[in-house]
Amino acid sequence: MKKYLKRDNHVDLLAINRAKERIWNLISGLMMVTVDGSFRFFAAMHRDDDFIECAFIVLDIEAGTAKIDPYTLGPPDDAEK
């Protein structure tokens, strides 16, 4: 943030907001792929709640099939707090 703060204490809120949006766009939809492309991890984060949708995707190139194991991460239930 030092880059956006000047010595006269003037804060460039527009520049900070643009940086925040770039970071959010980077992490809101994430896909990681192994070198051979047979295994993928996908995660999608939403702005309006605390849930993260994820899936492990295993491709069988020879058979032309894919196995998708979805799961969701979120806050604990009230009963667990």
C-alpha cells in the first residue's frame, strides 16, 4: 500500500480500489492444472457470502472421461460455534 500512500497523507482511493479489484479477479476463479493436464483443482469464491465452491477434476484422457468431486467450504453452523 506504500505505493498508493504519499508523504502528504493523501490517499488515492481509486488506485487502491483498482488494486483490490485486480486481486479479487485473480482469486475469485482459480484453476490449477498438473503438468500432464490429467488433474485439476478449481475454486470459485463469491463476494456476497463466505462460501467457496471447489472441485477436484480428474481426467482420463484415454477413456475420454472426467471424474468431478465437488465440495463447498463455508462458515461453521451456529450449532458448532
